[in-house]
Amino acid sequence: MGEVVSAGLLSHVPTIMLPRETRLELNEGKEISLVPALHQLRAEKFEQLDYDTVIVLDSHWFTTVEFIITSQDIRAGLFTAEELPRGMCRIPYEWRGDRELAEAIAAEGEPNGTWITPIDDPYLPLYYPSVNLWTYLGKGLDKQWISMSVCQTGETDDFLRVGRAIKAAIEKTDRKVILIATGSLSHTFYKLKELRKHEMSDPSHIHSQKARDMDHERLGWFFEGRHDRVLETMPEFLTVRPEGMFAHYLMMAAALGEEEFSAPGVQYGDYENSVGTSQVHVWFDRPAAGWTAPRTAAS
């Protein structure tokens, strides 16, 4: 039976792909902590864990009438981002896909009350969260990578349904999987005329005190393994516009047991700003007893 061996809520912010000298220029001469944190994650997790496939829950890839999962046998080429071609330009990529797992996840869509379609079209566009994180965490390692879209017409319960489908499919296969939920917490940009005043990583530049407070509240729950509290308070959190409706996290949480998901998180690097949006890496290791631990009413 397959299993999720580890999981992370990781930032894919475009700044990580800029040359180091440019990053220092934007950040008052200091390196953004997200970059060394990714190097640490690669060394401690991606180069050490026993896994077959990485599933990227990509908060930048929006579909409309269904969720899409990539099912190509291989993806290779050069990537230039439509959003920021100056900073993410002609990035080489090449990784093996996992058609069997992608099709197994899609097959669990309707039984879980949603719609997931596997697509193996070699011309299917890529989005930079998948490319950026593969560049840091997958390049040079012989592992399979697949990506899942966010359906932009979905709501919280739809994202949870997809996570349940992922869980069911992994359990029915022999795959050992790392889940990457990629995206930020609060996610509001400054307007263009003000944006360049807020490029530094210091979290004082995050768009509002309310956003900072809600982010830190959820980070505290992550560290305590209280994913049930994160899920219970989603309507409140949506008021600070988490990236992609927080679908990336919701799909991951449901794949790991939903309200019973109790693995504590470990933060890598700092909680940082990017032109108003929050950026942070939090990693969840599989506890010895498994991802879920039923709680009593008093817990």
C-alpha cells in the first residue's frame, strides 16, 4: 500500500529565481532566508527520504470546470513565465512523470464528489511554482514529479474532496509520495505605484496587521499540529485572501487526514514579505504513528 512519507507548505515566490546579487539589491544587502532554507530542505529531506513521486499542489495553475493532474511520462524544455519573464526566463527543466498515479488520482475524483482529469498533452502549459521548486528540490534527483491544478470555481469543500481523492489513490498504489502544497498564506499585493517600496523581506511590509496576525495564528497551529483549528477557521482566514483560496494547503491537509491530521510543522527560514504577500516554508514529517491521531472533544 502506498503512503505519504513527508509533506511541505512551501513558498515558490519568483524572487528565489533571481540572481543572488539581484536578491541582495532588493533586500537591503541581505539574502532572503527562503533560498538557504530550500537548500536545507533538499539536503535534509529530498536527498534523504525514501520516495518515488512528488505531487505539487500548484496554487498558480487555475482551471475552471475541473481539476487537472499532469500525466505525461516526461516533461522537458525551457520555461519562461508569462507573469515575470524578466526574472524567470528560459529555465531548463526535465523530469519524469507518474502516469499510473495521476490516473489513479483522477479515478478517485467522482467517488469523492469532484472532477479530476489526467492530461498527458506535451503542450500543456507549465506554471512557475512547479518549475521553481523542482529546480531547487528535484533537479539532478531521479524522482517522478506531477502537478495538480486549482479549480478556480472551487470552494473549501471542493479542495478537501480532491485531497481525499489523492489520499485514496495513494493508498491503493505502491507509491511513496512527498506532497508539496506550494503557495503563501495571506496574499495581497501592493498597487503598482507603491509596490517597489515594499520589496524587502521584512514582514513589516506584509500588506496589513490583520494579515500578519492571522498568518502567525495559523503558523502557531501548524507548529502544534492543530490542523483541525486551521480547517475550522477557514471562513475567517479567507478574509485576508490566502493564495489560491488556500487550496494548496486544503488539498494537502485532506490527503493527510483532514481534521485528524496532527503532524506538527517545522519552519525552515523566516516568515517573510514579498511585495505585500506572506512567504514561508513549513515542513511536516510523518509521525511514527502515522499522519492522523483522533482527538477527544477536550483536546
